[in-house]
Amino acid sequence: MLQSFGKYLLFMQSLFTRKESAKILFGRTVDEAILIGINSIFIVAIVSTFIGAVTCVQVAYNLNNAFIPRSTIGFMVREMTILELAPTITSIVLAGKVGSSIAGGLGTMQITEQVDALEVMGINSASYLVLPKVVAAILVFPMLVILAMFLSILGGYLAGTLSGELTPQEYITGIRDQFIPYNITFALIKSVVFAFLISSISSFRGYYTSGGALEVGAASTAAVTNSVIAILIGDFVLAYILL
Amino acid sequence: MIEIHNIHKAFDGKKVLDGVSGVFETGKTNLLLGASGTGKSVLLKCIVGLIKPDLGSVTFDGTYFTNNKLDIRQEIRRKIGMLFQGSALFDSMTVEQNVEFPLKMLTDMNKEERMDRVNFCLKRVGLEGANKKMPSEISGGMKKRVGIARAIAPHCTYLFCDEPNSGLDPQTAMKIDELIKEITEEYNITTIIVTHDMNSVIEIGDKIMFLYEGKKLWEGTRDEIMDTDIHELNEFIFANRLMRDAKKVEDEEREEEEERRHNGQVASQGKEKAPSEETVETRDEPQPENPDGPAATTQSGNDKV
Ligand SMILES: Nc1ncnc2c1ncn2[C@@H]1O[C@H](COP(=O)(O)OP(=O)(O)O)[C@@H](O)[C@H]1O
Ligand SMILES: [Mg+2]
């Protein structure tokens, strides 16, 4: 465990030695960013819309007190999704989607000697392959999280109004109530940290694959489980420090 | 000329290379011969610097490589082309992009110059027109050709091939071997080929080094190899011949079978046979009937050792 953590730190360091030219890395980063974005936008959209909807319905179910205004439902949906559900659940979903694809891709490149082929050409394969993935994830995740926030609030709106739990006016009043802009900043900080954790841990797992197809599968699984644990620990630590 | 001196390598205390020394000459196809698991790939990787030897040194045309300064190592690496056992094509890129890749990374050619070179190299290996194909869409033999094109694209001075004919049917294997030999002589490069196939030895082995359990047991030319008195080498040759004979019998049987079937079809359709050139070329295509037969299975099986 500790040994793997040390190896992970050395791996991170190797990303910044013998770098390729900025032009090449920039091109690679754009490619990776497009790939991450396109591959995950659909699942993020679906998950966040439903999370918003479910949150709204459950809050409404729990708020049966006549003294509490119905707009509180909108308020609760906003608080829960922006602060926690949008960044964290989105990241956990992305750990499954992006993390496994990073680890699987790098693992396959390793066992089919594509990584060796890069090294023979004198290219720092870790830096060439991994650095753009990490940077791309850091750029794209916050965008996906912003989308997730928007859609989860929209999901809540649809669920709340269509089921007749509250009127559109009440929902909108609720989501505007006592709005703290810092919460958005906090959520974006979380998304950047989670992006780094997912992309670097998954790259690490994939890059150090050896053996065959079976090991590539194992690396993918390890990438997802390790990333999810890292996200949850990171979530706690960030909440503790920044709130 | 590449010189290796006293290369030692062990993995987790298990000795894989045990003091291998030798010289690989320019303009010749130098063969590293040996059964599977004798450390041929490890030796090749030590030479190109993918694995660091525990002891020993490698010199490229007089320049010390192992443990030298990074920029000198990089300078030499830029002159190295390598064909990997599984071709190791970048599977997210087209054939053309694969061959262009080292040019993009290692030279300052512009796009037009790069494409000229790519097309030249693809033509040289007999793959003109395959530019836009993905690696997953082409056969094993074609992959090897793309691998060779990618290796020679940046005008390499040293060419390394790890089992260039593994997993190929005999005809395609022979063509790949010949291509490597031609390229070696045409551009006067230093080529090292790892193989466990006596066919390659007989066809293209200018200079052969026989490895056995991590040691160099014999060295010589293909004319000398048949009358050596090294027991292990004789045993290796004998085993290889047995396998080849077995394969030949099987091939002949299959050919007869095919001929019979083919004749039946020709009789019913009344069409003439395809020209021989065509027949050989289509050998490169993946074939549903698995023409590699038992050889391919034993090869890949042994490689796991
Ligand atoms: N990276 C590695 N780690 C541990 N053992 C290895 C490694 N690479 C090769 N070996 C071992 O070294 C031996 C020789 O392997 P190799 O050079 O691939 O054989 P071959 O002659 O078939 O190419 C094998 O027993 C293999 O298990
Ligand atoms: Mg090998």
C-alpha cells in the first residue's frame, strides 16, 4: 500500500521530466479533452437529471409540515446538488467511465508493447501519454460538473412541478433563496481535485500493467475502485478544510 | 556496428542473461537464435535500452550507450528502428499516421515532406494504398510491414526485429524475412533479428548467434551452422526440423485437400486459376481456415514461457 503510494508519487514526478514540446502536448491534450467530454457527456446528463429529480421527490416526501413553505424543496435541491451531489456523484460516475477507459487503454498499450515503441523512439511515454490525460480531465471535469448542476436543478424542477408537489414559482423562489456563490467555487474546486485523482490514479494503474488481457481487466477494475475511494476521502478532506 | 560486452541480467534473482558478448555487423542481418524463453527478447531490450542490464555495456558504432548521458542516449535512440513481436502499432492511429508518427516526433520535416516519406516507406514495404486503414483492419503480415515502415521512416541506422515472422504463415514469414534483408542491404544498416525459426537462418542469416539459457553458445554463418558440434545447437536444429517436417506433411495434406475441393469448383464453374502473384499476395490476408496451423499455436504457446 505504502509502496504503491511511493511508486505513484514517482510516477507523477516522471510526467514532468523529459517533456515533449508544448505544441505536441497541447495537441494531445485537446484530443484527450474532446474524447473525455464526448464519452461522458451523455451519462453525466442522464445521471444528474435523475439525481435532481429524485432529490426533489424525496425532499418533498419528507417535508410534510404545513409551517415550512413549499419553496424549501427547491432550496434543498439546490443545496444538495450543487454542494455535494453534482460534483461528487458526477466524479464517481466519471471514475467508472473515464477511469476505466484510461486504465484499459494504457494497459493495452503496455502489454502490446506500444509503450515500448514510444520509449525506443526516445519519447518519455509516461509524460507523452499521461500528462495530456490529466490536464484534459482537469479542464473538462469542471465543465461537466457545471452541466450536472444545471441539469440536476432542472431535473428537480421537472419532477417537482410535474408531480404537483410545488408550483414553478415556489421552486424558483426556493432555488434563489439565500444563495451562497462560494458553494459553486467549492464544487468546482472539488471537481478539479477529483479530476486529478481519477486521471492520475487510473493512468498509474494502467501504465504499470504487465501480462495479458486478464491483467488489463484487473487494472481497469483497480483504477475504478481506487479512484472512488480517493474521491470519497478527498471529498471529506476538502469539506473539512474548505467549509 | 553494434558491440555488446558481458551483458548480465537477472529478474528477481533469476538469471536470464549470463555474460553475453558479441559483435553485430553493419549491412548484414545478424540473427539471435534460440528456443523460447532463453532471453533473446531481454537481450534485444537491453541493447536498445528498454531494459537496463545489471552489468555489461553496449556500443553503437563506437559510441558508448548503456549508462551514458541522457542526450547521447537520445541521440542514438533516434537512429534506432524497432519492429516488435506483436507489431506494436498504435491502434488509435491509421497506418499512415503510424508511419508518420516518428517523423513528427523526431524530425522537423513539414507535413508535405513527411507525407512524401510516409508514402515512400509504405511503397517500399509493398503497402501503397493502405494509408487510411486502421491497424485492426489489416492482417498480421501487413501489420509487420507497417511496423517495418514505421521503423525505417526516420532513416534509421539500426534495425531491431523481435520475431518478425512469429504468427505468420510460412509464405508471408518468408516475404517479411526477405524484405528485412533487402532493406538492410539497400540502406546499409545494422540489423539484429531475434528468431527461433531455422527457416530464417537458412534464408537470411548472414551472421548467427545462438543463445542457450542466457549464454552465447555458438556464433557463425549459416553455412557453418549445419556442421557444428555444439550439442545444444544440434538438438535445437533437429527439433526445429522435426517440427517443420510435421508441418510440411500437414501442409501438403491440406494443399491436396484444397486442390481437390478447388478442382471440384473449377470443374463446376469452368474458370481458370488466378495468377501466382495474386495467390502469394492474398496470403497476407487473414484466412478463416488458419493457415498457420500447429506452428502458430506452438509459437505463441511457447512465448508465454
Ligand atoms: N520484465 C520481466 N520481468 C521478469 N521476468 C522477465 C521479464 N522479461 C522477461 N522475463 C523472463 O526472462 C526469460 C526470458 O524471456 P525472453 O527474453 O522474453 O525469452 P525469449 O527468448 O523467448 O524472447 C523468461 O523466463 C521470462 O519469464
Ligand atoms: Mg521473445
